[in-house]
Amino acid sequence: MKEETFESVRNEGLLLYDYQRGSYVYDLQRPDGQSDIDTAGVFAEPVEWFLSLEPYPEQIKDEKGDTVWYTTRKFFNLLKKSNPAIIEALLIPQENRLFVDPLFDELVLSDPTKFFSKGIFETFTKYAMSQIKKARGLNKKIVNPVEHRKSIVEFCYTFDAAGYGKEDLREFLQTRNIPIEKCGASRIPNMHNMYAIFYNPDKPDQYNGIVKDGSENIHLSSIPKGEMPVCQMHYNQEEFSRHCRDYHDYQEWLKNRNPVRYENYNDEKGTEYDKKNMMHCIRLLNLSHDLLVYGTANLKCRGHYRDFLMSIRNGEHTYEDLMNYATNLTSLIEQEYKKSKLPDEVDSEMVDDIFRTIAIEKILSK
């Protein structure tokens, strides 16, 4: 199956919609100009994708995810679900629209209100609140960095002197002047991740250690018959595997993180939460309120409202104060949800008809 890129989509005339998203659209960008400029788009699938029996990619994006373009199938499926990012795509101000195909403009963007429903309450409000509740520890990579990959032996334990507690294997061996790299291991039958550890002081080179670089498994040795172990050991392999995943994820995050956002996470004011994420969650709650009450909304943040959101970004509020604000606003939104005149769901047949029209005009006619 042919691979598509941003350039090939443009050259083949498949692009339907290209727009800015994020802080610059909301007018919430950093005054120092260091906010990312993110974009998104919608493109018609190539006909060989559309008519293939094989699954095809639902989107194309750059390495950091700053730019993502959805296929029409992906876009309209998300639209049916009142996905916040897709609902916002319908409300992008004219100055932030980089390209609009006339047919897409006529069928989709000219009247976005026909896609609004009470489903917005579920997707906008509940998502924002779930993020706010996680906000203090949202980015555990910042709060609990995994800077070094530990060794297997740091997850190995033996019994303490009393016989019913645990003792770090390294400490146990060190107090007995037994070099761990000269030990051998043998699995204890019918006991999960339990091993017998051996060391022969008369033949210190008999064994070559219990770990091998790069492996998550205990290195086993051939043990002579009649050899007595120096101890029994439990290896917490599940915890070691989890640590390895966390280490890998942290290294990937280090490579791709936004350094400005990272430095602003925990400042001298002691606001230990992701301020940018908190700001956008509060904005999303207010957007949900406006859509339910007025049936439309303006993505641009102005006046005192913008000042309030920027004060969140600047860390001028405690987590507790923002949590109270969000809880009270959610209660108000719930009341408006019950009174809203929006339909309960997006008209699925209407969305399907629009998708088919675009498919015929932009995909199958080529």
C-alpha cells in the first residue's frame, strides 16, 4: 500500500482542510513567543486506500505530533463521537484556517452547529475533569524521573536473619564477602521466580554471575551435585520489567519534551501541577458550557477571561482553588445540560451522507 506524506497529499489534491490549533488559536500563547505552533488537517484517502481490503492509516503526523492530518473516515467517526479536538476544528477562526477545500467548506464548516449535541457534555466536561483530578501528578516523568536503568540485582531479595523478612541480596552477599559476580543461580522447582544462590570459595571462578547485560532473566549456572546454596533468592521480575518500561518512556520523553513547558512545571511558587494542561482543561469546561447554552462558541479568549486563563498558566492559583472552580463550573454545566435544546446525539445518518458525498467527489471520481 502506498505511503502518503504531507507533501504527497498536497500534490495529489487530497487535502480538504488545514488549520492551526492550540495556544495561538485561543490567543493563549506565551508572550515570549516560545509556544509551539501546532497544525491539523483532514485529507481524502487515496482511492487505492479507500478501495483496499487491507486496513489503512487513519492519520499522518510528524515525529513530535505538532502536525497531524486525519483521513475523512477518521475525522467523521470522531465527529460522531463529539470528540473535543474535532468539534474545535469546526470553530477555527478564519485567520487560523490555512487551507479549506470549497466542498468541505460547504458541507462541514459553513454550518458547524448541525454537528453539536449533548454528547459534548460527556466528551468535553468529563474529559476535562478527569485531567484536572490527575493534574498534580499528571506528568509523573517530571515528578518521578527515571534517570538511570537499574540492574536486575536491585530487584533480588533473600530472607533476613530472622527468616521471615526480606534483605537485599547485594547486602546479604557483601556482609559475607561473597562477590556477586562469582555466584551461580539455579531455579527452585515449583516456586515462581525463586532461585538458589551458590558460591564456592575454593573455586571462585566456578560460576560467572547471576545476570547478563541486556537480559531481564536470571542467568542460570550448571550446579554440581551436592553443592550447598549460600541462600535462597526471590527475583521480582514484574517490578523490574515495569522499571525498564518506565525508563524507556522517560528517555523518549526527554528526547521529545518541550523544555519551556518542563521548566515551568514546578516553579518557585510551588504550584506542582502542569499549568498549561490545567489552563486548557478550565478553558475546555467553559467551552462546553457555551456550546450547551448558546449552541456555539468562540475559541478566541478575550478580556478578563483571557487574563484569568493566563494567570493559571503563570501559576498564580493553587491546585485546590482551581479544583473548586472546576467543580462549581461542572455543577453549572450539568444544570445547563438538562435544559439544553441540543439534540441528544449527532445525526449519524447526516454525517454518513456528508462522508459519502466527499468520498464520491474527492476520492472515487479521481
